[in-house]
Amino acid sequence: MGSAVPDPSTVSIGLDTAAHVGISVADLDRSVAFYRALTGIEPVVRDESMHGAGFAAAQGLPSTRLRYATFRLRNLDIDLIQFREPAGEPAQVAANRPGSMHLCFEVDDLPAVYDRMRAAGIDFLGPAYTFIPDEVSPPDAAGTRVAYFDDPDGTNLEIIAPRGGFARPD
């Protein structure tokens, strides 16, 4: 089902830098168009392919043949991967389902970005939300604005405009 959980009092592996996030997609061309519109950038890798027994074994698959594209953001790459062999079934993802993930994009002006996205035809899962003190911890996260939406394959995405004082640790 998943990996064992090592005892953090005896093990410190030290993974502290992310290189990329990989998102499995049903149609690479459709997803490239979506992420190009979302990010405003062109992919640095477009319609590349991978296959072979060694790569398949590393993925825990009997065989593999895939196409992929990479978008390079300022702080993270997004790899869009279309598995042609073996093609998988769509995941049943939702915010509350273990194993589901989401990718968050930081913005300066959430209402303006939200309005541009809606005008472009992107549907949000609900209205934009601003954290209030009674519902969030730490208290300085209050005032942070968020909105959630899905990509064409149902991968949950978020936009966030952190309020002053609510910063990611370095």
C-alpha cells in the first residue's frame, strides 16, 4: 500500500529540496494547452518520450511507454506525463482522499487572478476563501486567501495569496 514510516528519532534522510512534481495526464496536448494558459510560459521540454524495461521496473510497472512535457516555474518544474503503455485508469481524487495531492500556485492579487481564470473558463470548486482567526492556526495565517480548482484530469490545484507574516520556512 505504501512505504513504512521510519522512526524520525533514529533516521534523518535529509530530503529538503524539491526538483519537480509529476502529474499523470490522459491527453498530453490538452494538458500542455491548459498549463500553458495557466502559467503563461512555454514548456522547456515538449512531447518527449521514454520507454524501456529498466525505466518500467523503476516505476514498478511491467512495461512503459510515455510522452511528457516539462514546465519550468521559478521554483519548481511541472512534468506532465501521458502513459501510453500501460495506460492507467483515472484516479478517484478529492481533497479528503488519502493519496490525493494538490499543487499550489502563489499569486500576489488573488481576486484579480481568480477573475481572469473564471473569464478564461476555469471552474473553481467553490468560492475564494480568506482564512479567519477562529478557523486557522497559526494565527498569522489569518487573512491568507485561497481558491481551489482542477486541471482537465482532476488534479487539484490551488492559488494562494499569503497575508503578510505568513511565510514558508526557509
